[in-house]
Amino acid sequence: MILVVGKKAKQKTEPQADREMAIEAAYFARKFGLTKEEALKTLQEASVVKLLPSRNLARTR
């Protein structure tokens, strides 16, 4: 018996900017004893995180 197999579902990936913000927020949350939500809100309000274009960064290294 042959089973019909479909294509794999595409994985949903979050945009690079959101991923970098989440990483920064997690770092500051651990460092200062905040929740991840509090750290993310603080970083967004302060506009501290400057995002680099990920593709151009790879070329310059």
C-alpha cells in the first residue's frame, strides 16, 4: 500500500528585528531581574536597540 504524502508545512519564522529585540529583552530581564515583557517595553520606549541589516552584516565580516 502506498501512502500519499504532502509537502511539509512552511515554518513560521519571526522577522529578524523581532528576534533581536527578544534576545536583548531576555538579556536585560535576566541581568536586572525584570520580566521579559517589562524589559521589552523599556527597550522599546528607550529606543536603545538599533537593528543592523542582517544580510549586509554577513558581507562585511
